[in-house]
Amino acid sequence: MSDSPFVRVAALSDLEEDSPQRVELDGTPISLVRTEGEVFAIHDICSHANVSLSEGEVEDCHIECWLHGSSFDLRTGKPDSLPATRPVPVYPVKIEGDDVLVSVTQES
């Protein structure tokens, strides 16, 4: 039995380049994004409005909120355009074979 906080959330082969996919892990909505040779996991809810980031466009390692146009860095969660001013959480990702594993464990 593993004590790893990482949980399989998707198959790498099912993730299309620059096409976000929404998953849920322990009640946390996550947008998985395969882009620029990596897979990123970012909180799926925009920090400005309660809308799903996985419905937005991906470009240059950023995901854009479809409602108001705020763009978030997939590596840091930081917004780089208004109206959003607060970052969204990002989560560690591991790839094991075709499995995409994500950890949403928060340290207190």
C-alpha cells in the first residue's frame, strides 16, 4: 500500500495538446492541461468569477478564462491580465507510464 499523496486522474494518451480537461480529485475541481511537452494541473475555478477554466483557451503555457479574459500561468497559477488579481492553486503532477497522477494534499 502506498502512502503517496498522488492519485491517478487520467491517461496521458487521453489528453489532447492545448485542450484542457476537467477532472475532480477529493472534491477539488482541476483543469488538466497538456502543453509544451508537459502536463499541468491547475484549480479549475477562476479566482475572479465562479467559472470553469477548463472551458478556456490555452496558449504559451497560460489558460484564459472564457468569461472575462483573465489569463493564468499554468506553472504558478498567477494571473497576468485583469480582471483577476488573485492566483489559483496549482498542483504537482507526476507521469508514470500512461498514468497522470496529481496531488491535492495541502500541508498545514
